[in-house]
Amino acid sequence: MDLVFEHDPRGETFTRITRGDGVVLGLSSYSREFRVPHDLAHAAVERSLGLSGGIFGCIAAGGVFDNMTVLQGKPRHDARARSRRVLKAASGTIAVAESLVGVRHRAVEHRRRPPFAAAREAWGVVRAEPHPFGDAEIRGAVELLAELVEVWTGRPEPLEFQWPSRLRAG
């Protein structure tokens, strides 16, 4: 799946998503108060941590969120039902993704060091099992997001981002 993050003239972010089935979707982001676009944070952190059931893994599997629009292509005949199934099955994982992304988003937004303790604490709020990511994964996700944000803020051109086909919600 190809993601293209575009600067919106209103100061927002618009993400153009080209799925493997040829459907092109648009996703508007409402995070103008932040230097780090929230959807870019999701893409970077979810890919870095291998979260297949996060926002972009759900989209890759056919999920469509309410704030998305079809820009090109013809969705499958059962696209709405499929989307509902994907999003329902991944609802718990989406909550985990929001938690994990939020911690890293704040660290990059405020130019702080990798939030090791905060990441573990955020995980514990949504899951009972032990935190599955080590310091290297936490650091890697923060570093990738920080690099992408520097590119994003340093130029007006769109930022292209590849989503791995292996990261699809089940």
C-alpha cells in the first residue's frame, strides 16, 4: 500500500492511500496544532513496531473509517460489510495502536528522549500481558518518526511512505 502525506493549505494533513486493490482513499487529518501529523505518527509507529491491526493495517485489509473518502477506483461489492468486519475484529488492537502511537507522538512533538517507561505504562492501560517491545523497538519507532517529521516540516512536497503488505489486519 502506498501512502502519500500531503500538506493541506489550511495547515492540516491529507493522506492519499493507494491500496493493493487499486482503490485510492483520502484521509483528512485534524492535527494542525501539532508539528507531527497524527496520521504520519500512526504510519511510522505502526510500521516500525509491526502492528498489523492498527489504523493502516486495517485500511490495507479493507477497512474504511468514517473520515475517509474514496477518491478513485471501484470498491468491492461487499466493501461496507468487509470494512465493518475488519474494524470490529481489530477494535482492541486499534486501541493499543492509539496508546502506543500517542506516547511516541508526544515524545517527538516535544523533542524528548524515547519514552521507555511511558510506553510500558501506556501498554498496561490497554493490555494485561507484559509489554512486548524492548528499548530498541521503542527507540527505533521514535527515531523513524522524528526523521519523517524533519522531512515533513522541511519541505512543501508530499511525503511518500510504503506500507508493507505483510502488515494487514486479520
